[in-house]
Amino acid sequence: MATQTDDEDCIEREFGALKKLFDEVKGSSSVDSSAFCELSMGMSHDYPLALRHGSTLVRIGTSIFGERVYSCF
């Protein structure tokens, strides 16, 4: 999950850093690179940015089900 902000530059930096870390870990000799294949990042409001940075899984529940309503008991 990226920072909850409307600042797309901030989100881009975060997704870029995650992709770089993912690539470094995947390229290391301590990981089976064929099994290390999913990069899960991005949600309904920022998934296009996540996809641009290589995300293979996004969470889009809000786009499907709408905003959540929270209540206290």
C-alpha cells in the first residue's frame, strides 16, 4: 500500500522503490527466482501507477464494492 495521498509523484517514488527492491531480491542467489514472481502493490485509487511500475497483483475492492461505511458499536 502506498501512502494515502493525492500526490502522484510520492506514490510513483514508492512504487518505483518497491519494484527496485523486488528486482534486487529476485536477482539474489538466495531466492528461487521462478517462485518469486508476484509483486503486489496498488489499490483502486492508484492501480494505474502500480501497473506502470510492474505490479502483478492489485487490490480493487473499492472500485467493485464502493467505499466502506464504518460504524462503532
